Amino acid sequence: MSKKLTGKIQTVLGPIEGEELGLTLPHEHLLLDLSVRFKLTDQSMTSRIMAQKKVSLEMAGWLRFHLFENVDNLMLDDEEMTIKEAALFKNAGGNSIVDVTNWGIGQDPRGLARIARATGLNIIMGTGYYTIDSGCTAELKARSEDEIFEEIVRDVNEGTDGIRPGIIGEIGADSWPLAAEEVKSLRASARAQRATGASINIHPGRLEESPLEILKILAKSGADLSRVVMSHQDRTAYSFESMVEQAKTGCYLEFDCFGMEGYYPRRYGVFDVPNDAGRVNYIIRLIDKGYPEQILISTDMAMKTKLVTYGGPGYAHIPDNVIPLMSAKGMSEDVINTITRENPKRMLTFVSA
Ligand SMILES: [Zn+2]
């Protein structure tokens, strides 16, 4: 089966040629249950009331600084709204969206196929396990490395109703120190990468050491690091030096939080998450170091507040706002094409297994 995929990209509506991919968002969510990330602000009744409110424009201001403190905000659960929102990307010249929603947060093959038909977008689906603390805790604990490997290979080759994933990920590995179950999932994913010819997308931990440790584990299990995407470069405490260390391994560095301009994660203390200008500055420095072919950009739409409906930047943020910013900062059309079209095409094209 995987032989047939070599040289092709697998969408939820079947394989396509690389030339059909076009402008691509390599790390998004269209239907998603991220409620596992919900956290009550404090024990007060006021916090409990805010936690349970339905997202509305009226509460968009509060949500801006309480992203994870409202359950509804962490759910992309309205297919009609997703179709309307994703169409904005298509109207802005976009062609393809990678939905890395996998096991534990609501992988939805039939739903994604419906959205692909309704919007005319190429949609590439993810597979494998999200983090140990998501909806797949019991499965990740129960399965052996071999079983996880077989599950992923079966999904890529057979799928659900013939709807097959085109990428392994986003594989959750954000515990620190890394939980044994997430290490098991990484090892199985590395082997599944070799067996299928697909790429792997990783959701790493939030400490500087995490991505390099993950890359070491993947390499030890035989992964091709030039087909590994290290997500969320821009939401953590990674220094530019550690980005360069990652780039030296050959992996892709994904800046997928574009549009997230007021985010203050505190799990390991307070870090300065860059805004879009800061993200582009990091990218320019990496290009100067010689890594233009390892950079990917996206908007990781994982919350209602990121949707245009609720005052967010929406799926069209890259073509509407980020590419013009890149041009204004002196990036050439050639380099922008490499990052937004050529790199996703190379990353998503199956290699011989
Ligand atoms: Zn992620």
C-alpha cells in the first residue's frame, strides 16, 4: 500500500500530486477537543462561572488572558463554523490545511472529508497519540510499543472508511521528564515513519532540553530526522542557540503560533513568547544561518478565540498578514515560497518505505 503512496501526498479525499498542494498551513486543527488542557483559574465561584460560559465576542477580552480557563474555548465543535472559517483561507489564496488532530484530542476522518468537500481545500489528517494527559491516557498505558506501531501503520495504510492520514502527529511528548508512555509513543512513531514513508510532527515539551531529547529518542529508533517536524518553536523557552542546535539535526523547525500575540504560559515560570514580528525575526536569523529549507509556519488554530467569528486572526492570517510582514521585513518572494509551499510539499510527500 505504502509503495503506491511514494512521491504522493495523502489527503482525506485520496492521494494528490505535490504540484496540487500550493499554499499550505502545516499545523492546524479544524475539529478538536482540547478540553484536557482546561484549568480552573482559582477555586472561586466566579472562576467556575467563567469556566462554563459559552464563548462569545462579549467575553473575548477576558479570554485573551485566560485561554485555558474556559472549556468551550478549547473545543472546535461546530462543523458549519469550521467550513465558513476555513473558506477564508481558500479565499485568500490558500490551498491546503494539515489537521494534526490525532488520538486523544478527536481525530475525525469523516468530519474532515466533509470539510474538504465543502471547502475545496486539500486536507491532510494526522494520526498517532497526543499527550499522555489527553483523552488517550488509558490506551497509551495499555498498548505496547509494537501495538502502537501497528496501529499507526494500519491507520496510514487502511484508514477509516478508506479515509487515511497523510502525516504522523502531532505526537504528544510534552511531559518533563518525559513520561515512559510518551517515550513509547515516540519510538513507535519513529518506526512507523520508516514503515510508511510519512513524516512525523512532534508536540514537544516547554523546556529548552525537550526538543533535543526527543530528537535523540527518535534517532535511536531509526527515524529519518529530515522528515521530523518540531512544532511550537515559538511558544516555549527555546533560545535561538537551541533552535540552531535542532536545525543541525536536519529536522524542520515549525513556528506555528502566528497570530498568538498575548500568550503567557506559566507551567515552568513566565517566558516571553514572541509576537509575529519576533517570530519573523527568528526566521530571518535561521535563514541567514542557512536553514531556509527547514522552516515551516502555521497558526495552530486550537481555540475558538482564534477564529474570526470571535475576534481572532483566523485561518487566513498567514496570507493576509504574515506574508506581507515577511516581505516588508525584506524576505524575498523566493524564500517565502520555499517556506509556505516548497517545504510543506517536501515534508508531506511520502518517501519509499
Ligand atoms: Zn501541539
